[in-house]
Amino acid sequence: MTSFNELLASALAPITLISGVGLLMLSMSARYNHATSRIRLLMNERLDPKLTDDERADIDDEIDFIFHRAGLLRRGEFCVVLSAVVSGLLVALCVLEEATGFSADILNSALLLASVALIVLSTVFLSLEIRLSLRAIKLVVSKLPPVADAFDDAVAARARLSRRVINRTFSMKRGGRPNMRRLMR
């Protein structure tokens, strides 16, 4: 039983590493899937005949940003998958060491270092993708109307809504029924 405990203890770190790698892979896969879905939506939107050349150029710029982001995510996922493979080899080597009594400390250290280095490289790709994503958001936000205009529109909408509520309340006090279609406009 003690040999099994030693085996379990020696394999625990690589197994934990594989779990962390799996979570990172899941996160990157979700971001990659979102990027590819967004590219498909933009490609369909680009086919709209009502778009001007400037709007098409904006869509093309956004597609380029997202395509570059997807490339970074793909590279990052490749590094994460390689890290999982190396971690799996590390677990297998730990089991082999315990079963045979053979010592491969240098190989264990090299595999662990390679796995961690691949995780760090994957994180660098993820960070670059997030940075590019923020640049794309900044580009979109720069084309929005000024906040004061949007605030004025929101205030005007609230004023229209409050007038409807006051009119409805007044008509109910006089015994009338509120016109639900008019209130829903």
C-alpha cells in the first residue's frame, strides 16, 4: 500500500497541472468559438445591399480584428494542448518510475519545465488576444455618438413614458379605461 501512496503522491502534481490546463483550454475554446461565430455573423451582415462602402469597410476592419484574435487563440490552444500532452507524459513517467524503480529526475524536470513553459506561452497568447479585443472595442466605441446625446435621448424617452403614465392615471380617475395599445407604444 505504501508504494501506491508514493505513486499517487508523485503523480499528483502533474494531474493537478492537467486540470488547470483543462480549465485554460475550456476558456480559450469558448473565446475562439465566439470569435468564429462573430465572423460568420459579420460576413452575413456584409452581404446586405443597403450598406454603404464606409459601413462595409468598418465591417471588414472588424473581421480583420476578429480573425487576428482567432489566430492568437488558436496558437494559445495549441500550446495548451501540447502542455496537456507533456503533463500526461509526466504522469506516465512517474508511474513507470514507481513500477520499475528507475529514476529519471532530469527527464521529469524537463517535462515539468516544458509543460509550465507551454502554459506561460499560452497565457501570453491569451493576453495578446484580450489586448486586441480591447482595441476592437475601443474602435467601436469611438464611432458611437457622444454620451451627452445618448443621455438626452434617454431623458426624452423617460419623459415620454412618464407622460403616458400620467395620462393613464388621469383617464382612470375619470372612470375611463386605459387604452393598452396606446400605453404600449
